[in-house]
Amino acid sequence: MHILIIGAGDIGLQLARRLSILQHDLTVIEADPRKVQRLREQVDTFVLEGSGTSYRILQQARTHHMDLVAAVTDNDEVNLIACKLAKKMGVPITIARVRNPEFTQPGFLLTPQEFGVDHIIHPEIETAKAVVHLIRQSSAIHAFEFVGGKIQVLGVRLDRNSPLLNIPLIDLYRNKEEHLRIVAIARNHKTLIPNGESILLAGDEVFAVGDQRHVNDFLSMAGKQVTHANNIMIMGGGIVGQTIAEQLQDEINIKIIESQEEKAHCIADQLPHTLIIHGDGTDVELLREEGLSDMDTFVAVTGDDENNIISSLLARHSNVGQSITLVNKLDYLSVIPELGIDSVVSKQLLTVNAVEHLIQQEIADIATPPGMDAQLIEFIAGKRSKIIRRPLRKIRFPKNAIVGAVMRNNEVIIPHGDTQLEPEDRAVVFTLPEAVHKVDLLFEG
């Protein structure tokens, strides 16, 4: 597929990396010379320095030959204008990253179609959804949903007293009904795809996939108490914090700490069932006065990574059961677990996943555990896919990938070597980057 990416910031860079691995024909437009140089050093692709709103630059990029344009700069107006121009130049599919929710509100003067946009992606809304799902699975540090929530993936960090330690996985499966499967282990900054002989160790981050009705069994198996949050403190009253509160304020007690006084008053008018506090979320005394130690969950979602991390560490020091931290700088993700922070969300990764989902036709959904060089992908098997109607053990499936669960006729199947996929099956696959293209080819068609 011929794809034009407009914007080579963190989102554009990560998207270019992903699509390059999948062997798409890429062109990138970026106005910042430093970002242009960074992209050229890290990804083998054609880069043009200039604005995505310039018709001359779009012509140089041969936009009229593109199958798809993804405008992912950090400027809404640039993304919308670029899509409008691309659509006028005959591009079949346009995708725009848009932060301001006003552009897509029902009463807004122009529709997305009038902007020339086929798909709009809201990074803040995607982030809020991810946080809400983590809150609902408060005993897990990672939580992802596939097939409308019918298949779920949970990740936990194993304590020294976990019942899962030092037991070969084949024995674990032998003693339990196969309603779930352990598909990945994160250990010492490496991601491992386990087999029957694999043994789990204290400190491992372990990912299990299964039927939504049984996935909580994994938490019990891992020695985690299944809990539900009743009291939540959110630091940051931006779009992410407000959206989280909107979704949860009718069922959970929520406090939002907002540093800007005028903004705090505005949020209070919009969220009548949420307590809004004007103050600094890194102020230890303020947090204590507002009952931080009584919270079940602390969520830090300001635009400042350092403040988010510091406040989450304060929450952990106050024995808050769960902390969720928004981290925008991708370089920080790999070191977050060493700091003792429970769960991390990344707007950049969530946005890249959403764009890739729209580009890859055989992909129904995609998730990336922050800090890990791996992906969870929901593939749809086609009538001509190479993976169908043959036992999985007879298919040359990449070693660095594993089929965790399959949805067929509304039933979740945990596959084994003799399992045969059928057309329209939805398979949740955990894969490392080097195996993505090979897995994609198996489901293609």
C-alpha cells in the first residue's frame, strides 16, 4: 500500500517504523528539520521537509498516487487541511489525528466528511478508554480488550509469594481448565514467548489471554486479590481526566486535582458528581489533606511526564493500591517499571495502534503494552488466508509469535496444535516486531 504520513513527531516516527516493518511503501512530510533528520536516521523511507498544508509539497510527495494519507502532527488545523487537500487530490482514505473534541461534536458547523477526513482519531479519548479499563481491572498492571471485550488480556507482576513461581507451564495447564493461556513474559527488559517448559520467576510481568468470564481466574492463580476501586484521585483536569471522570463519576467517588484555578472552576460546572480541587498534584501536604492514603486508585494524566511520575511515586509511598501514569515521552517507558509505578498509558502508542488498525484490513484491533517491544493483534482470518483449515502445528508459524485465543461463532477457543482456524475466525496473537510481517502474511486474504 502507498501511504503518506504527515508529521514525524513521536507518533509519526513510531507509525513509520511499524509500517516499514510491514513493508508498505512510505512517504513522510515533516516541517521540523531536526525531526526530518531523526526519521532519516531511524527509518528507511522517503522524507520531504515542508508543511503538509502546502499543495506544492503534497505534489512533490505524489499524493495523487497514494492509497492512504495519515495526518498525525500535533496541530489539528494542519491535519484537517492536509486531509482536505489530499481528498481533493483523489486519495481514497484519509486519517486525521484531532485533539480538540469541538471539531467532532454533533452541533459543529462542518462534518468530518466536509473536512475531507474519513477517520478521526482522538488521542485523549483513546487514552481515557485505556485508563478506565485499567481501573476496572485494578489488580492488573496491563489490561486489554478484544472482540468487543469477549477476549481479554491481563498482565500482572509476580510477587515472591506467587503460586505460579517455579512451575513449568505445561504442569500449570494440566492442573487447570484451559480457559486461558500465558502468552508472554517480560523479564529483565526482554520479552519472551513461553513454551510448556517455561518457568515463571518473581518480578516477571506475565500476560494471559482468555475468555472474559474466566480471565479473572488468572489473577487468583497469580496470587492477586481481585479488587474494585471505590475511591479515585485524578491529577490533571484536561480532556483525559475529564473523560475518565465522565465515564466513572456515577459509580465511583472521584476527586480531580487541577493546578489552574479558572480551569478548575470550569470543570466543576461540567462534572457535578466529581469533587474538583484547585492545587498542585505534587504537593505532599495537599495530597495528604485530600485523603490520598484512602484512595484505591491514583491517576496522573497531566501533560507533564515528570509531574505525573513524581505524583504516582507519592501515591505508591502512601500505599495506594493502584497507580496509573500517563507518559508522553516514549524513552521513559522502558524505565518506568524500575521506578515501582504500576501501570502506564501512552497517548502516542495508543494513537499509532489506532492508525495501524485502520490501515491493515486483516487487523480488527491492536494493542501495545507500554515499555515492551511487542504487540497484541486481533486478526481476522479470510477465505484465502494461508492459516485456515490446517492444524496450527503444521503451519510455519513464527517462533516469536503465539496465537493466544480464537473467537468462533461467539465462542472463545484456547487453541492447541490440532486446532484449525476457519474463515471469519478472530485470533488474538501476541507477537514480537520481527514476526509481525510473517504473521500478517498468514492472515492476509
